[in-house]
Amino acid sequence: MSYNSLETVSFANCQPILHALQPRPVQVVHLDDSAHVLLREFSQLAPPIIGADVCIDISKHTMENLHEHYLLITQASSLVGIIGSGDVMGQKPVTLQQRRRISREEITNNMLMTPIDQLPCVNQDALKYAQVGHIIATLQQTVSNYLLLVSSSHASDTQIILGLFDRVSINHQLHKQVFDPVN
């Protein structure tokens, strides 16, 4: 079966829904399963959050302690970006150190994060009949590690971030390397 990518929407004025409940166990999924099985719903499990001006080594330790591979970045109570384990443990910090002639301890999240407005989003309506294969096709087309699920409010012209899909979790849930993370 061939899967088409989902239509993405532009990001504007998003706010995450933050409610912490117990995490659900990782389950084996298949390409024709509902896309919802891959979704990290922020109403079910609060996203891991850290400040923009925090040193990347603290972010690395936070990810390790929380058993997460990404953190949402906030600044002045606003969501501004996302940073992944590949960002803090990969080549990016080394390149930044050499280019700016700074120490690793001086590198903060906002120097390496992907700004929130650069992340692809899909509207929750597009997810109604979507399957796992559609999410994979969308992530491959957008060349992003992450795909946000948003809900649009026509009355206030804002979007609410409902959840997130990410490549690393999808690889784990499918129990195979579907794609490599984007760096």
C-alpha cells in the first residue's frame, strides 16, 4: 500500500496543552494502524520543557534523566523551539564552538534549537483517517524530525499544539529503522 503525506499547515500563535498523566507503554505498531498510536498527546502526557537560555549540557542531562530524546524550549512563558539529543550530542555544538570560538558551557538551547515556526504542523482534522504510513510519508516529505499536531481556533485565529510525532519514537514503535533522524 502506498501512503501519501498529509497536508501541513503553517504555524502561528501556538500554545501547548500541558497536563501530566502516566505515560503509556510503547507498543508495536504497523503501517496501516491509526496514526493516533504514534502521537504524543500533550493532554495525556505533558511534553518535556526547558528554558531557551539553559546550557546544552543541562539539557542533555535532563533528556537522560527523563528518558526523552527531545525537549520543547520556552522563553518568557512562550514556546520558541525544540531541541533533540542529536542537537546536543552531535556535530552541531562542535561546529558552533569552532565558529564562534566559545566553550561548550557557553552554548545554550536557543543557539541549537529548531525554532517552533520552522516545524511542520498538521491540523487535527487531517488526522481523522490517517494511518502510521501517512505520518511517515509526511515526515519524509517535510525532512523534519518532528511533526506537530495543531488545532485551529477560527474565532481567535490561534492554534493550539495538541501533540507531536517524532522520528525516533516511530522507529522504536515500529521496531525497525524507518528513517534516520535529520540533523
